[in-house]
Amino acid sequence: MLMTACASTKERNSTGPFVIQQQGSFMVGGTTSSEPGKFDLTNALKPQGQTFHGDHAYAFYQIPPKARKYPLVFLHGAAESKKTWESTPDGREGFQTIFLRRGFGVYLLDQPRRGEAGKSTVTATSTPTPDEQFWFTQFRIGNYPNYFDGSQFPKDTASLEQFFRQMTPNTGAFDANVVSNACSRLFDRIGEGILITHSQGGGIGWFTAIKNPNVKAVIAYEPFSSFVFPAGELPNPIQSASLFGELKGVEIPVEDFNKLTKIPIIIYYGDNIAKEPTTVWNKDHWRAGLEMAKIWAATINKHGGNATVVHLPEIGIKGNTHFPFSDLNNLQIADLMAKFLKEKKLD
Amino acid sequence: MLMTACASTKERNSTGPFVIQQQGSFMVGGTTSSEPGKFDLTNALKPQGQTFHGDHAYAFYQIPPKARKYPLVFLHGAAESKKTWESTPDGREGFQTIFLRRGFGVYLLDQPRRGEAGKSTVTATSTPTPDEQFWFTQFRIGNYPNYFDGSQFPKDTASLEQFFRQMTPNTGAFDANVVSNACSRLFDRIGEGILITHSQGGGIGWFTAIKNPNVKAVIAYEPFSSFVFPAGELPNPIQSASLFGELKGVEIPVEDFNKLTKIPIIIYYGDNIAKEPTTVWNKDHWRAGLEMAKIWAATINKHGGNATVVHLPEIGIKGNTHFPFSDLNNLQIADLMAKFLKEKKLD
């Protein structure tokens, strides 16, 4: 059984050639502002009469021949870019190429005010801040400098360096409405598809699905914050040793909430999350997230929806960090996602 | 003759499938700083003992099967990202995919402090600035709001919007040494290859080729500023109506300059550049650039080098903007580049 699984994983992890029908990139969504007055060609650095386009998302897409029905749209989390879904820190293929090989059209987004979509309608200052040992710990690679036992993060220093360097700052404050507007505009442009989110992107996933019926399913890896509840059904905040404090839900109109009950939703969390409240802040941060996710899924299902929370260690998959899709076992994680799509007849 | 050319262009612009052997992305180069002290796991937001990795470049690469000997490394210019080389503003294939289809390995860079490589070791503030009509004019699409007669920029509003949105701010001041260090580290990693630059990236091209003998040729589209000359051979600054003022060369040690005489270099400029000094600032800005490029190439060749300046209208190619590689005739521009590589036995 184990050997069969390994062989099949190896086969899927082909390093051989693959075919692309079409690839490219574009900007989508955003706003335009104009400075009053008339543009003066002889005084062209004056703002009068000039425009500023900002707050769009950037998308890089690749479509294989005879692509499956629904393309996959991938949205990164806080302090990350579309790099999240490309090569892993140790240089293996990420979900971008894994799912392209499996016949899906793949769109990778940089959200507004991040990465290639840096033109922001609000001013921002980015300052070099020594905080990488915090992120190592917050993202549950381990309790710095120690890796968790059996961690699925590669333990060589070059991989850790790649991981630290792939973070990238905001060029404008995170704004869930701005980001979900751009994501919704993407689904206007490409039509029906599946939205896959990570971390802070989780909330954007719910808001985008509320805004756009072209979102046929949401797959969320380790969402945190912005769990939305119908007015009057907000759960109590979850107390936590998290450095970000207690975790609250977000109240929205029930008509909006109900839109989330029309599509399949699956949420995955990795390992080393506390089962009971603890003072170990990283494990407790994610305990709060996982608990809130379970309350949230139960609320979705109570309203007739179809939401599932998968805590990976409970199905025997151990050692995953906050980035299961780029961990050492990411082909196994991809298999789970493919299985979900198949079960929901979305592949 | 014309029909033959058209047919062959169409053939090359296949929209059919193509094969990729390998693709992925990584961060390269950069520096690491550490805050003195010891990381305190129980006080993990304090900087003591934490690190900051910054000033790396980001590279996205695609390698076709049986790739040609030298991969092509593409570096964008000011206020741009690797998007420069991807889909054109009107959605046609850019040089990324055109040259991939022609069998070259392709690396697209985001320079340090830009795009996916946003982690900067210096603080920066980005402010939304209405300046797009200036850039339209500076980049010789036309004299806003008029397009130049026969402009190779698509004239629909959606394309112009894409063009404006693809600009993206710095997350740290432009520093030619920081950028060329990261580019040189890329050539350490990938080995020998061809460096293709745009605009402000031109200077980075010279500095990278000086730093790294793995750069086997430099192809520069509309370089401006940072033309390097041997100590004692600096030409007089070129006066210009450019909004950036007079154009000066940069003095470097002759030993460094001589390294640029060991490789083929080709420089391309588009159309609507003044032949004589004029008060039309955009046309005069690029007149200064083109004149300096010619002085520079002559200096390279006087020292035994192999540099060529191609002013596209002089070989009958009209209407090109500051972005010839994404203009409507970009397949013709690609053909020229391919011809150069073939002539120099670099393909």
C-alpha cells in the first residue's frame, strides 16, 4: 500500500516535459483617479490633468491543452506574493506546476498593493524589520531555532533563506475590500473557476465568493481572521496566547452569508496546533484559528452549506507548517485537493 | 517579399501549444543583517537576535526541451517589473513566450526592491502620484493625448490602461550596485547566458557584464544613463530639453571598461527621437540618449570591442516606442534580436 502510494506520487512528480497551450499575464480590477485641471505638455511633471491607476491585481496564467473545466485561481497570504505557489523553498515544483501538469488552467495572483501589482492608491512606507525568527515560529516551522519534530519544512539553510526572501512588503495597507474587488473582477474576466487561498487570503476568499457567483468552490489553506458570520450569529471571541490577541468573527448580512452556502468549501490546517489552550503562542494562535474555522464551517452547514475543515494530523498527515502546499509532502497535499475537486465534480 | 515576411512572421507567432521541460522561481543574491542580541521566543516581536534578508532579485524561469546553449536573462527598467517581458498591453505574447517558443531558456528578473523582490534593506515610501500622461509622453507613445503618427502602440483604451497599471513602485531607492550585484549572482547560479536590458536596466547590464564573465552578450533596448567610460575619456555632458536635464557619462577604471570590449553588445532605439536638438522634451531626451549611446559604442570599439547601435527607423522600422519588444511589431523586433544572436554564434 505504502509502496503503491510512493510509486504513484513519483509518477505525478514527473520532471519531464509538459505542454502549455497559452500563457501570459495581465492586470485586473483597480481604480482610476484624475487630478483636476488640464495636462500641460510643456510642464509635464505637474500633476494637473494626470491620472493614477492603482489597486489592481496582477495575474500570471498558464493553460494546458484540453484544460479541465474550471481553472484554479491561487491567492497568497500576508507578506507573500504569487511566489507562494511557485517553486518551493528547496526548489521542487509548487502547486502552480503540479496542477498545470494535472491538466488545470492555473492563475497566480499578486493582490493589489503587493508584488507586480504595486501601484497603490494609498501611501505606504516599508521599513526593513528584523523579524524573520518571529515568522519562522508564527508559521510553525518550529519554535526558533528548533524545527518541530518531523517538520515537513526542509532543514537546510539555503531553503530557509529562500523562504525568508520570498516575503515581500505591502506598497499600501491591506484592505480586504480592495483585494476582494480585484479578485472578483478577475472572475468576471475568466469566468467560472476555483479559488484557492492561503492564510490572510482566506477572508478574501469568502468576500470574493460573496461578490462573484463565478467562484465555484473555495479551498482555503490555514485561513486566519475574517471568518464571516450572519448578523446575530457572531460567536464569542476566542481568547488566545497569539501575539495578535483574541480572534473575533466578522458580522455580515445574512443574504451575503447565504451565498457561501451555495458552493463547496474546504479548509486545511497543518500540524503542531495546540489541542487545548496553551501559553506557547504560535501553537495557540493556530488553535484559535482552527477552533474558529470549525465554528464557522458548522454555521455554514447549519445554513444548508457544504463546508469541511480538515486538520491534517487527524487524517494521519503529520508535520505540516503554515505552508502545506510547499512542504516536503506537497504532492500528498495536492492529492487531497485533487480528491476534493473530484468528489465535488469540479475537475 | 513583403508577403513572404508576413507569412513567416505569422508562423513564428504560433498560438499553438509549446513544451516546457522545467519552470520555477527563486530569489538570488542580496544581503543579510542581524540585530544584535538573542532571539527571545517569549518576546518574539522584539528585534533582538532576529535577521532581515533583503536586496535579492527574483527570477522566474522556463526552460524548453533541448534548450539552446545560452539562456536569455531579461531585466526590466525604471518603474517596471518582469511584466515588461510578459504579455503585451494588448495581450499578445511578449519576449518571454516568443523566445521560449524559439527554443531559448528564459529568465525574467524582478530587480532588488521591486515586485516580488520587495524586501529592501533601506526604507522607502511610495505615494500615489498622478503622472501617467507624463510617462505616456516620456516613453514616446506620443505627445499626450496624441499618439505619434504610425505609433506601434495599440490605440485602444484597454491597452493603455494595462500599460499604466503595469508600472510598479520601488520598495527602496534604486541602487545600481545593489541591482548589478544580484544580477551577477544570478549568472553565478545559472552559468553563461545573454543579458537583455531595458531603459534604466541598461547601466545594470554594463555593470553586470563587468562583474561576471558568464555574461556572453548584452542586448540593450533604449538604455539611458549609466553609460560608462574609461577614466580620462569621459565625453562632455549632452545638453538636452529632457526633463531629467543634461546627460552625463560615468567614469570607471579602464580595467573594468575593457571587460565590456570582450563581448558583443547591441543597442536598439525606437522612433520619434529628434535628429537635432529641439525643445520637444521627450524627443530631445532620447536624442541625448541615442547620441551618448553612439559615443559610447565608438569608445567600446576604439578599445577593441564589438558594440553596435541600431536606430530602428534607419533600417526602415518605424513607429516604435520606448518598449519595442512589446510594440505591435514585436515579432519583427524579436527577429532582429534573433539575427544578432545567430550572427554572433550565440544561439
